[in-house]
Amino acid sequence: MSFQKVLIVDDEAPIREMIKLALELEGFTCLQAQSASEALPIIVDQRPDLVVLDWMMPDVSGLDFLRRLKRDDNTREIPVIMLTAKTEENSVVNGLDAGADDYISKPFRPRELISRIQAIMRRISKMTGDGLLVVGELCLDMKGHCVFVDDQLVTMGPTEYNLLKFFMGHPDRAYSRAQLLDQVWGSNVYVEERTVDVHIRRLRKALKPAADGVDCGRFIQTVRGAGYRFSARLASL
Amino acid sequence: MSFQKVLIVDDEAPIREMIKLALELEGFTCLQAQSASEALPIIVDQRPDLVVLDWMMPDVSGLDFLRRLKRDDNTREIPVIMLTAKTEENSVVNGLDAGADDYISKPFRPRELISRIQAIMRRISKMTGDGLLVVGELCLDMKGHCVFVDDQLVTMGPTEYNLLKFFMGHPDRAYSRAQLLDQVWGSNVYVEERTVDVHIRRLRKALKPAADGVDCGRFIQTVRGAGYRFSARLASL
DNA sequence: TGCATTGGTAACGATAATGTCACATTAATA
DNA sequence: TATTAATGTGACATTATCGTTACCAATGCA
């Protein structure tokens, strides 16, 4: 639904639930899959920001699945964290070779998982350690679920909030209306593409609070014929 | 943010109960775990403000567990008090080396435990040493189990009190109804999510005592589509 | 037992959010 | 410039969410 979607791939439901619980408390949205075959369509459809992948799975091994992801252009860029049992320590090398971004050995401390995830999120996004997305005068507090423009609280609807959260997490890249619907609304709802325009409009409006205030709506740029882009840089680019 | 939840990790139930009793008399909420493996998920889910850790435990030794907590960025800051038998006096050094904030040797007087906990409270938390949570005109007395608005006693039901206590201990953060049910009601009870709304209403009402009095209900903000948030700052930071 | 307090739920009205349309405006192209 | 496609904008009906009240069950206490 929004920025910071984490897909948890593990055949053991309790482990998935524990990870999910811990991550949700930190403001992440979680998707689950109990096998590689179940995970693949989810990755394609939902495009999670991160995959937490168990090493041992019933159908395809974690390593094979990882290799497959890293071979495909469309999934290559998605960061992956591997979960390995202690007895599989040597597999870590293989995992990292195959393109995993990090690994954690089981039994693991959930806090550790969260730390690593946040580290990776920080690396790929502008997120700070405490759940703050900051771009220019714009600040989005994921924990407090609120947005500040020039240190001043601004109000917006949930959809505008999710839209902004997604944009701030994926800056400098143009997204088509269809992609935005998938990422922000969810891939299994049907709404008109033009609806995106209206919400973009509402978001821009919300980010231009006072008459004298800074117009942060400029961060959202129209890419004619393609969609919209959030960028800290202004018109040039 | 404040000391209210204390996790007691000990394999002996009578000891846990004794500590629990003493702490609850002082206004603390207690969580219990009889082993390190049981304690970990609780620490992640509930994020206690303090851990009272027995030195001798069946699965992982207290020292190992402590080291584990202190190695992780996200659990490092949680203060830990070690319980050691007299015959393990030399282990105290190890414990303090590993990052314990204090220790108490068994058999101990409950008063002693409470004093140490309060000392740690004073040292680390925002809370005053007297068990007071203060935000603006709002003051929650954990010892007296009562709430003051503008130095005037207000009455509310136990649930509203717990809700407020949780909120005041975790300000500036939005919680979903499900999370509030977990944190305030307990994670294994089933009640309707809308019930939260009603108690929020009752709490707000209780915090708006007189017609002329300050409306402290404003501290509790509705985050549409997400839940509720307690925040000292008003609309404009 | 009778009464008071508290907790959970349902119901209903108020309010905010959503999706869609019609029309205005802007940009691209010939 | 004329034309066309793409986007901006305001308004509207519908829906979802929230606030509030009322009610009943459970509990505790005299």
C-alpha cells in the first residue's frame, strides 16, 4: 500500500508472524509468502521494497530463488536479506555472492532484523534512523503518521499521505499513473487513472500551506506523457 | 519514553511474583518471562522500559542474554538490572562489564529492588523519580494511580487510565486501534476495534473536566485512517 | 441481594475522504 | 496559429471513517 513494503518469505508461519509483528510496530507494511513460487507473483505485482528470504524452503531453495531474482532485470534491484540457520553459516558466503544485501542467522533477534532493514532502507532511501523522511523543507514522520512543511504540521487525507510517503521513498524517478495505483492504492483495486491526477493535485495543494509559505508542491513534477516524479531538485534535470 | 513496563525474566515463578507484587504496588506494569527465549519476543513486541534479569536461567545464561541485548543497537538502550545469587558475586563484575545498569544479589528485599529501579528511572527517563508523568497541564501519578489536570484531580475508569498511561509514555506516535488493543488491553483478548474509539472518547471527556478548565483531550489526536496519537504539541509543532 | 461502577457493543448522525466527471488550461505539433 | 492531446481544477455524489450516545452484561461492594 505504501512505501516500505517488506515481503517475508518463509515456510514457517510463526516466524513470519513474529517478523511481521516486529516490523509493523516500526511502521513497515508486510507481505507474506510461504514459498518461492508464492513469492514470485507477489514480488512482480506488489514490488516490495525489501525481501526477507529464508534459506530453507520446501520448493525452491533460498539460494536458487535469490539467484533467480538477481538474474532478472526487473527484480535485480530489490534488496534481499537472507535468514540462515547457524548450521548453514558457510552458506552465507554463497548468499552474499549471489547478491543478497545482508543476512541474519537464526535464531535471530528481531531487533537485529529491524536494524538491518532500517540500515538498508536508509541506504536506498532518504530515511533517517528514526523513521523520518526528510527532503528539503519537507519532513514526513512515519511513526507519528504526519507531515511537516517548514516545521509546520500540514494535514492531508490518507491517500495523499501514502502517495507522499511513496514518493519520498522513491525520489527522482517517474512513475506512471498505473504504477502509482499499484504502489499506493494496491494492485488489486480498479480505479480510473485520472484519479491519480486529482490526488496529485490535492497533495500539491496540501504541501502549499500558507500564502507566504514555501510551496513544496513543486517537488512533485509532471512528466508529460509518462506520469509524475518526486524530486528534490527543481525543474531542471 | 518512561518507565512503566518492567519485564521480569526469571525461571522461578515465586520470585517473579514477589517482584511483580512489589513493583505493581509502586505503579509499574509488569511483564513476565521464564526464560531468555520467552523474553526475546516480549522485548520486541512490548518494548519494556526496563528488564530485570536473573543470572541463572535454564536455556541461555543471563550473561549471554545480556550481551546479546547490549550488542544490538535497538535493545542496547533498554536498562537491565541483574539478579545474582550471593555465591555468584564475582559474576557481578562480568554483568556490569557486559552492560548491566545495576545488580541485586538474592535474597533481596523488595524495597531494594524498587529503590534501584527508581534510581535508574531518575537517571535515564524523563519521568520524575516519584512516578509522575507530566505533559503540559497533564500529570499522571503512577503511585497514586490518579490523574491531574491543572493540579485538579480527575476521575476515570481503569481502562482510560491505562490508555492514558500508555499514551503519555509513548508520545508523538500514531497507534492503530489494533496496536492499542495489544498494548493496553493485552495481546490475547478479543474486543472490537471500535471499542477503542469509545474509550478514547471517555478519556477525552475525562480530560476536559470543567466547562472553563483546560481541554487536555486535545492531546489525543485522531489520525484518520490510521488510529490515534498522543502529542503534547498542538497543530503547529 | 441491591446498587454503583465499569466495560463492550450496536446504532445513528456528523464529518472527512474518495472517485469520477465536466470543463478549463496548458503543452506539443504541424 | 490552429489543432489535438495531456493535464489542471473545481464540484458532486458516494462511501468510509469517526464521534457520540444509549444500552446491557459483568463485576465489585455494601
